[in-house]
Amino acid sequence: MGPPVSRIPIPHTTHSLVVGDPNASAAQMGPLTRPDLRDALDRQVRRSVEAGAVLLAGGKAVEGPGNFYAPTVLGNMPPGMAAFDEETFGLSVSIWAGRTSARCRAVASA
């Protein structure tokens, strides 16, 4: 199997992203375009965690006005989980470590 997800740097850098008004110079990530897309992303994340994914960062709507969702990282995401199989419309990263490079290529190409 690949490296433990705790050794992959993505979750650690995700916490430092600035979520906010895209017109603000400090913002690095803006809102989703519609509330239904934010809610769909939240359902995908929750279903994946219920199926065994590990929530490494984010995973929730940002408090306040707008369709903001925290940058999200899910680990231990094999094919078959919602956030792996379905298109997500927010900043989310799914980490899956295959046993061989051939298996990783096959899954990535599916």
C-alpha cells in the first residue's frame, strides 16, 4: 500500500487556505455558485465518511452568508465511495493509495 495518509502534505496545507469573498485580495478560494451545489458536496462528503473515508480537513459549510464550503481532504477513499466516484463541485481532494502503480493507473483511467 502507499504512504499513510498522515504523511501526505495536502491536509496540512489545506488548513491555511483563505476562504472568502473572491473580490477580497486575501481570498484564495471563493464560494460555490449555488446553495444546492454546496449541499450536494456536503452530502457526498458525509456519505463517504459514513462509508469509511477519513476526514483529514474541512468537511463542512463555512458559517455566514454565501455558499462557502471549507477546503476538504478525504483519505482512505477507494472506488465505490461517493466523493471518489461522483463529480464534486467544490474544493475537495480524495486520497487513495493503491498497492501497485498498475492498479493506480487503472483506477485513474476508469
